[in-house]
Amino acid sequence: MTWINTNKSKLYKLVAEYIHLPIMKHTSFVEAPDHSIYILCWSATNGTSYRACYSIRRGVPILAIQITDVQNTSYKEMLVHELSIKHLEHRGMTKKVQRESKARRLLVREQMFFTSA
């Protein structure tokens, strides 16, 4: 079983292939407690905010880039890119899990850790 896995610098490099980014220190990185979605956020000087979401939908890894106008909080554009597992494995953005039952136990343990803090 393959899970998605990343960090800020790997996601930054992936997103940079699809859209212009500011320097890395001007972006913020959010990771869901269950490691199901990773988000990179940043804002432009023209009042536009961006949010790139890396996740799996229906078994396919995707990168969705949401572009929003901050002044009137309306969506300007949504760019969705399907990613190949081989490309992500080459970038080190996946991890192999031996058994599904072991993966579930690890997930429950992580959720308990995050909720008890």
C-alpha cells in the first residue's frame, strides 16, 4: 500500500513546476493530522491568495491550486493536475506501508497523539 507523504520543501518544488511562487519563507505549510492532505499557502502583492493542495482523490494523486481574490473573496481559478505515482516516488513524496491493518493502527495512534496535545 502506498501513502502520500511530503514536507514543505518537496511540495514547494512540485508546485513550482505549475505556477510561479514567492521565495519559500513567504509560504506556509499545513499538514492534516491523518496525513491525507498537504497544503501550501501564499499571497501575491496584487491581493490574490493561493492554496495548493496535494492529496489523493479516488485513488489518484492530485495537485489542486486554488486562486482567490482576497478583496471580494471569490474564486478566480482552480487548476487541478493529476500526478503519476512514479513521478511522486522519484521525488520521495510517497511512502510504502506493509499492511493495511498496520497502517490503520499507526493512523489511530497519530490521531490520538494529535488530539491529546
